[in-house]
Amino acid sequence: FAPWDDPKEKPLIRFKGVTKRFGDFTAIDDLTLDIYEREFFALLGPSGCGKTTMMRMLAGFENPTEGVIELSGQNIVPVPPNKRAVNMMFQSYALFPHLTVYDNIAFGLRRGDMPKHDIADRVDEMLKLTRLEKFAARKPHQISGGQRQRVALARSLAKAPKLLLLDEPLGALDAKLRQATQFELVDIQEKTGTTFVIVTHDQEEAMTVASRVAVMDEGRIMQVATPEKIYEAPNSSYVADFIGDVNILTGTVKPAGEGLYQVHWSEGREPNIAASDKNFSEGQTCHLAVRPEKIAISADRPADADNALQGKVLDIAYLGNLSTYHVELQSGKVIKAQTANTRRVSRRSFTWEDPVWVSWTATAGVLLDR
Ligand code: ATP
């Protein structure tokens, strides 16, 4: 078992010690992972980390060099792509331009041995699921981009695969439609109960749609957890840094009892306080990952702040609902602090070069092993 797998969940997919090499390059490195039944799972990571290779191995376009991939307990490595209960939806959709929406959805079913009236029932069900009933007779060029995306989805779900792989499924849509479609995708996944695995470059998208997210780096999995956990409790500075904005501070800790640590940040003079449920020993060097929205900015040192550092305002970005301040500490390190612009608070309470304090509570960040 990998440390993030939950023995209470029923795995649909199991990667067991999977390695994929291309020549002497290792694209996937001894990877162990369970993807559960009925889950919406996202693979996230920088370009080249191996996301597509994972998808291609699931689809059967690529075989592992070592290790086993199971689907419902069966090793699928020797099973050819068309014999797997797996389907893949590509970003390009690959719809047949000369076929109607109806026929595009029916295409795969007609190539099997499903009786005609069952095919008709199934296509109707898919049209309803994806709200395409009115467009059944149209050709792909006669519908919108969002509708084409839904046709592709209907078609890839028509044969009721156990696993649907989605490679940048919303990449072709503009930002607004993309957001609306994310919720639709979640809705359809829930209704069908099919396990979805999505690859996207858009972290926000992964966080919106997925029940669990795997953050990858160089062919390895760094952390698998719910979006909330990935954001609130990253297990490494890599994950913290990859997902959203984060400040990473370095300090030496001294246990102070009850899960509290006295910390000397390398940026500050006086001791501060951090909370953690992990064990660190006296004198150990740690990182603290703290999100900008957890950092307050003030003219004076707040009397009750667990952590406070002095600096000056370097930059201010006004983002409408939020403002982001870049505060340069005396050491030259820059801390990002984000404040919500509620109607009553003035938008810019500080300006460039203002001397300020940045502060946060003991529980605002995550203390990490260096
Ligand atoms: P991106 O986000 O850019 O699509 P990715 O995370 O999907 O990246 P992969 O396509 O899985 O990355 O590739 C992982 C690594 O394996 C890359 O360094 C890539 O160059 C390498 N790779 C993939 N396919 C092959 C191949 N057929 N031959 C050689 N190297 C390959």
C-alpha cells in the first residue's frame, strides 16, 4: 500500500510498483497508487512529469516496463486497449464530422453486438444525460464548442466503461464556458458513477472537479489527497508551491509542548510560534508553508500575533475582490499577503514603501521537514 491509499475504499485501479522507461529515461518510477470506484481523480504536475504516460498505460496504448496495473482485481497489462473497460476522451474530441450527434454517440455501440433497440435506448439515455436531445440530428459543425464537448463525453460514456480517461477535456473551451462545464462534468460523473481520471494543466480545474488529486513530479507521486488537504496540508514544499500561491519560510524549532513549537525564523529576531501534529526535535530546521490569505498586514505589530515580521510594501496588486501585497522583509525576502476587499474596508490601506508588519497565527501554516 502507498501511504495515501485508504483500505476502506474499494480500488478500481491499482498501480503496483509500476515503472515505465523509454530507453534509459525513466518516465514513471516505481509508482504505487489506488484509484477508487466512483471517484473523480485528477493527475496534476508540471509538463513532463508523466501524467500522459499514466493515462496511456491505463488505456493500453503503452505498457509498463515493470509492475502491474489492475482493473477490478485483474491485471490489465496484457489486455489490448479495445478489450479494456476503459475509454479515453481526447481534447480534440475526434468527432466524425459527417455523422449526426446521434450517430456519433451510437457509433461505438453499433460496432459491438448490442441489439438495435438497446442501442436506441442507450443513445437516448446519453443524449438526456448530456442535455443534447434537441441537437441529435445536427452535425458537429452545427453545434457550439460546449455542445461538441458534451457529444464527445456522451460518446465515450455510451459503452458504460468502468473508467473514463479525460485528457484536458475542457482545453478547447473559453474561460467562462469552461467553469460552467466543470460543474456539469462533476454532475455527469456522479450520475453515471463511472470512475473519471482527468489530466489538466489547470490546477483550479483539478481542484474544482476532483474528489482526490495526485501531485506528481518526475515520474513519482508526491501526495494524493482531497483538494482541501492538498491546499491546506501539503506534505512538502513542492506540493505547497505547486498548488496555488504560498510563502515558504525557514526556521529552527524547539518543542514547547502541546503540539506547539517555538520557532526562530531566519528572517526574524524574536521567537515565534508554530503548531504541528508532527514531531520535530530541538534545533531541527523546518519549512513553514503559509498561504498569502493567512497573512495579515498591519502598520504596527499586532500584540497577540504568534508570528510577526517587519518589512516594507514592495508591490500591490488590486484584483477586485482581493488585493495582494508583496512585503519585502529586512533580509530581502518577499512575503505575499492577500486581503479580501470587503465593501467597508478601503481598497488600499497601504502604499508602496510603507513600513508594515506581516503576521500570522500559529496554526496558519504547515510545518514541514526540510
Ligand atoms: P505534459 O503535461 O507536457 O503533457 P506529461 O506530464 O503528460 O507532460 P508525459 O507525456 O507523460 O508527461 O511524459 C513524461 C516523460 O516521458 C517526458 O519527459 C517525455 O519526454 C517522456 N516520454 C514520453 N513518451 C515518450 C516516448 N515515446 N519516448 C521517449 N520519451 C517519452
